[in-house]
Amino acid sequence: MASPSISLRPGTGLLRRSGLVWFCIAAVGQTAFIWMILAHFGRRTLIGDFAGWNDKPLIKGYAPGDDAGNLMFAVHVLLAAVVTLSGLMQLVPALRRRAPGLHRWNGRVFLTTAVVMALGGLWLTWGRGTYLSLISAIAVSVDGILILIFGTLAWRTAVRRDFGTHQRWAMRAFLAVNGVWFLRVGLMAWAIATGGLGMNNTLSGPADVVLQFGAYLIPLALFEAYWRAGRSTRPAVRLLVITAMALAAAVTALGVFGAVAFMWGPYML
């Protein structure tokens, strides 16, 4: 099975480099995210300190007596490290060229884990009530549904060996899967840039609503623009997308800095 890949043959070297710059910044932030998951949740789960999950503020982490919910939470949060790492690996073209077998199996791991996490996330949201506001529950549920749709289409096109179409669906699945990561990065970037304008503790402020839906819709829109610009014969279109990618890279860098400094850093030790 193939996988998400950034080697979608954009029409200019500058356009391709703009995508690479964004990817490198995102890779740093996603590595920090994986590190935090393993250092905090992984370590406490390994030693049986489940109540220690709550040392990091959570909507609903460990709850005494809720064995099913606690198990689902543990599976969900630990699989987040797996799906993030496998997704990053799939975005490295050299891996596909030099180790195609590993690339295919890692693609299977990525898509299978993504589907399991999407279903688990929907259960945690509506079955366990793990949300701060109704609008936040709806936003994360839409993302979960998109993951299931994109993952299914990526799998089906791979089985049909339609690898060009598969790459696009797999990339969409990658972006949707990382909606939670994009949200945290976006929240921190906005908080730093505006001082928290339009935000509140239940993620129901106007900025919160835009960021929650934008966490996956904006990256998906940028990907579509990037892919189409690579096939456009109009230099103005490419320049516009290059500018958008540069802005996305800057916002991502600011958000990654904020997330590591204020959200993840204290739990990475």
C-alpha cells in the first residue's frame, strides 16, 4: 500500500520548496508532540500510574471506576504517538524509494491506526462525554468522520493500484488525522499573536470555533491549492500558493514554539 507523500510533482522548484519548508517545521512540532505523549502518558501508563495522566490538564483523562473509558483513553492517546510517527515516515520520499516494502506496511499501520483512533475518538466524545462544549464536540466529530472517509478512499485506491489518486486521498487522511495537532498549534499561535482574543475556557469563543473547524479544513484547502498550483500553467496562481505556504509555515512555527514552551514542554521531561 502506498501512502501520504509530498512528492506530488509541483510545477516549480520554489513551490516544492515552500511545501518542504512547511513540512520540516511541522516535523519538528510533531516530534515534540510524540515526545510529550511518550514521556508523560507512556511512562505513567507503563508504571501503572493511571491517575498521573491527569497531571496534565485534560478534559477527561483518568476517572476512578470508569474502566472502559480509562482503557479507551489510554489506547487513544498512545496510538496518537504511533499514527503521528507513521504519518511522518510516509511523508519522506526517500523511504518509498529505498524501502518500498516498509513504506507499504507503514502505510497500512497508518491507515488502520487512523480508523481505530477516529472510531475511538467518536466514542470518547459522545459515549464518555469528553468535550468542553457542544460546538467542540461537533468539530472533532466532523474531523473523525472525514478521517474515516479519507482513510477508506485511500485504502480502496491503493488496492486498485491507482497510486496517483491514492496519494491524494492518503494526504488528505494525514491532514485530517493531525487535526488535533493542528488545533493545538493554531490555538497557541493565535493566543501569542492576539493575547487570546475571542477565546475562552470551553473552546466556544468565536476564535475557538474558527480554529476548531479550521484545524483540518484550512490544511485540506491548502493542500488542494498546492496540488492544483503544481499543475497550473499560470505563474500568478503558483505565486499566490507559495505565499500562502510561506504564511502557513510562519504560523506553524509560531504555534509549535508556543505549544512546546507552554503546552507540552513541562511534560516532556
